[in-house]
Amino acid sequence: MELLIIFSSLFIASLIALISKRRALIETVSVIASLVVFGASTVIASKVVSAGEYLPNVYFSVDSLGALLLLIISCVGLAVTVYSIAYLRKESAKGVVGLTRIRQYFALLNLFVAVMVLAVSSSSPILAWISIEATTLSTAFLISFYNKPSAMEAAWKYLIINSIGLLLAFFGTLLYFTSLQTVGETGFTTWGNLLSNATYLDPAVAKIVFIFVLIGYGTKVGLVPMHTWLPDAHSKAPAPISALLSGVLLNVAFIIVLRFKAITDLAIGPDFSQKLLIIFGLFSVLVAALIIFTQKNYKRLLAYSSIENMGITALGFGFGGVGIFAAVLHLIYHSLVKSALFLTAGNIFLKYGSTKIAKIRGAIGVIPVTAILFLVGFFAITGAPPFGIFLTKLLIFSAGITLHPVITILMILLTALVFVGFFRHAQAMVFGKAEGEIKKESESFWLILPPLSLLVLAFYFSVYQPPFLQILIDNVISHY
Amino acid sequence: MSISLLQFLLGIVFLTIIFLHLTRKNFGAVVVYGIQSLAITVILFNSFLETKSLFLLFVILTILIVKVILAPVFFIRLIKNHELTFSASTYLNMPLTLIVLAVFTAFAHSDKFLPLTNIVFAHHALLALSLSAIFISLILIVNRKSALSQALGVLSLENSIVAFAVFAGLEQSPMLQIGILFDIFSWIIIATVFISMIYRHFGSLDTSLMKSLKD
């Protein structure tokens, strides 16, 4: 029932955005739909906490990891929808976008959220794959939203690279089905079917297909070397869409990888998948750290920071033990903080009209609240105490230091490099001396509230984990 | 259908991908893609004759309408409207391209992939050839500069995966058939909308002209 409410409210919001020409109506319905999604997701999560799993019918199931992701999708989705209204009003005041574009935007935004919910709640690996493919379709149009050549370039790159990745993921998914041939199952296949028949999977096949799945969905996660679409797409999409792409979509794709990891681990033990996650994690952090240091565009900077954080999450799951607990928490913190950072980046873009770091100077004097939020977000994302990412990085590194000391030490050095590189850019943007005179103006409450709320939430979860969150995380650790 | 006929059809699929690597003319590429899709349709139809699955028949009819008729017709209209007679060049030169194709075909037939190509032991040769088709389709996407050729590469990759699924005996699952259908529709939407948009913005389908996004 709850999922039906989620899908129907988002579908209605999309439909109204397509057929109505009244902007206020489109905006109101989208916000109401986001609130409904948030409410229904909370109900689903509470059912998962009490029953261990939410099973409305054979086609849908939400486990603890799915419930965590549902909460993230609904929470960031709500913040992004509220922010989008104020953001697009500013953009239309400048004459950048018209009503037609805005209608398309809200239709695609609601569709994007709906397919992400479908991806985490579907009980079938193929339905999950279809949902991830559908995110490509909806977001490609959002990335090319500004209809500029550079936006088209980003969208095409995104389409081609992700399509290759997802076709490889489809191929891998298909090969997991060979385990079912042994027992003669050909009907509706669920994650549960694959898990219970994992032991029938030929170990040699299991290794090859996990590589296909990891490369395939890893493309969507943004793991190096399949990451090349990510900085382009995140930098060219409107800021609220970048927030959803970075803060939510990467995690959604990651949990699909984790579900296949669980199946593979049952077939051949955890060593193989852990090794691969460590390798991809290591390269992701390495490449991101080096590029962050020399980055010239603040939206690309945030995109590379996402690659770094996905790499750290992969390392957490690769190291195992306490690393898994830390990686799950890391996913949550990263979602909240990175979305907030992209939203503050949107405020900076609205004021300065540029995404080049060199053109953003003295933000503290021009847009002080945004500048402070950006700075707080920077400290949070790079893992400065007392923010949760400090703890998660510490736990991941402590999980790795005994079994993989060289990799762990290298990781510590690279995260230090990320901090220095990011700090260099952030302090210049916030405190640097402005070249020309940029008029200070009052900042819109609705452009401040969403990123502020996300940062407050991230801070709250950093110092206190409510019992429901602990139960969900404990369940995830026992399953993955 | 006899195994030799299936082998012949898969051979057509493989050769059409090789042709897509070699040709410089867009019209020829689109026609050959249509032939490739027709071969896949016949391979799937053979599977229908064995399983009598009505949903599979629906998938076959959809592939026939969308991939064999609609997609090529759309691409040909695009080529005629924008006078896109010749495709943009490749990143690797022709001899190097052929060497890479030979290497990847050999790689697909190597012991490394025996676990995959022996999923159905009787279809070992067919599965190895399907896997080669998957690999060389990937190279087609990466090596070509034209957006149209890249789109044809993705669609060929899709066809190759379908061929592999059929010979691995996996095509009977309705979920997989839904997956195939969704992919067809999404790529037809992408190809029709984005290729026209690229031409409008860049006056060409040459993706090497897209250079504004770099670190």
C-alpha cells in the first residue's frame, strides 16, 4: 500500500507537470508528492525495523539496506524539490529557462525519484536493472536541461558510457540466472531465489559474472576507471539534479552491487568480491585525490569528491568486519552532506553565474550564509571531526590496517591530500579577495533551508544514532 | 531449425558487426544493422518454436517492428535529412582495428571464458561467437567517433547479448524478455532524440568535436 502511494503520488506529480501550464500548481503538487513519499518511506522503514523486511507482494520487497536507501531518497528528494522551486524561479527571472522547460524539469524529477524508489524496492534483479536504466533515461534529459553544447556533450557521454555499463550489468544479471537452470526455475525471479540457489552457481562463472556486474553497475556508481561520465554530468546538470545524482543515485547503484556481492559470496566466499572492491576503491580514491587537488571547477570538484567517497565506501565493504558498519554509515553521511554541498553550489552559481573556482572569490561577504554552509559542508565531507565521516573513515582504515596495511596507509595519505586540495579551493572561494565589486544581496530562505536541513541532519546522525537507524544498520551488517 | 542454420545466423550477426567496423557509409551501416536485427529475430523465433512461449512471440514481434523496421527507417531519414552520407572516422586506423578485433575474438574463444562458453556444452562454439560479438560491439562503440555509429554499436551490443542469452538457454525467463523490451525502447528513444539534438548543436555527428568538458 505504501509503495503504491509513493508511485502514484510521483506519477500524478509528473503527469500534472506535463499537462498543466500553471507553475504554482506544478510546484505545489511536486512538494506534496515529495512529502507523501517521505511519509510513506518512513512508514515502510518502521515496518522493516519491526519485522525485518517489508513484503507487500511478490514483486516488491524492502530489506534494511533498501529501507535506509528509501529514507535517503525521500529525504534528499524532498529537499531537492523544495530547493528546485526557488532555484528555477531565480533562473526564470534571469530568462534562462521558460515554463516549458520547468514543466519538463518537474515531470522528469518526479520520474527520477520514482524509478530510484523502484530500484531499491523491487524484489527482482531484472526490475532493479530496468529501474536503473530508467534513471539513465530520465536524467539524460535533465543533464541536457540547459540545452547548451557542453550540456549535450555531458548528456551524450553519460548515455553512451552508462548504456555500455548497464548492458554489461544486464549480461552479468542474466548469467546469475544460470544457477536457476539447475533447479528448473523460469518464472518470476527474485533476489531471494538467486540467494537461495547461489550454491548451484558454477564458481568459475560466479567470478566472471561478478566482474561484469561490478563493472556494469560500478559505472553508475562512478568507480574508476568507469567514472568519466560523472564529473561532466554532475557539472552540467542543474544543481538540484546534481545533488540527487551524487547524493542518491550513486548509492542506489551501489546497493545493487552489494546484493550481487551477497549472492557471489554465498557461491564462492567473500574473498573474491572483497579483493575487487578494494582494487576499484583504491583507484577511485587515488584518481579523485589527484584531480581534486588541481581542479578548476567547483561542481566538478564536488563530483570528484563523490568518486572519492564511493571509493572509500567500496574499501569499507572490501575490508569487511567493522568496515561494513562504517561503509553503511558513510553512505548515509555522504548522501546528506554531498546533496547539501551541491545545493550550496547552486546558490553560488546563481550569484556568480560561473562554475569556475577562479571566478568565485569572497563569497563570505556576498552570500555569507551560503558561504558558511559550503565551508561546513567541506569540513563534513572531507572527514573533519566532529562530523560522522571522520568516524567512518577512521573505522574503515582501522578495519584495513591489519590485513592491508600498505593500502590503508596509502588511503590515509590520499584522504589527507583530498582535504588539502579541497581546502585550498574552498578557502579561496569563501575568503579570497574579490576582483570586481559584487553586490551583496539577501539570500532566499528557500535556497538556504534545504541544504541547512540536510547538514543539520548529517550532524545530528554524527553525534547520535537513533535506535531505528542502529537496528537497520545492524541488519545490513548481518546480511552483507 | 538445425544447428548449422543457427550457426549461419549467428555468423551473420558477427559479420555485420565487423562490417560496421569497416564501413564509412552511414546508409550501408544502417541497412546492415537491420539485417543483423533480422538475424536475431529469426534466432529468437527458433526459440519460440521450441518453447511456444507467447510472451517470447510478443518480444520477437516487437524486435521485428522496432529494430528491423522502425529504427533503420528513422536512421535513414536522419541520414537523408542531414546529408550524413559518410560516418566520422575511427580512433584507431583500419589495420590496428582489425588486429584488435582479432585479439578480442581470440580472447572470447580462450580458456579464460570457458566457464561462460560451456554453460550449454553443445552450444560452446555458438556461445564463444556470441561472446566475441559482445566484445567487438564494445570496441565499435569505443572506436567510432560518430554518434550514429556509437548508437549502432550499443544496439549491436544489445543484439549480441540477446544471442548469447538464447544459446545459453536463458531467453525463456519472462523477466529477461521484459528487460530486453525495455532496453530496446529506451535506446530507440535515446537514439531518436539525442542524435538529432547533437546534430542541431554541433552541425555534425562527430563526437570528437565535443571538447568543452575536460579537467
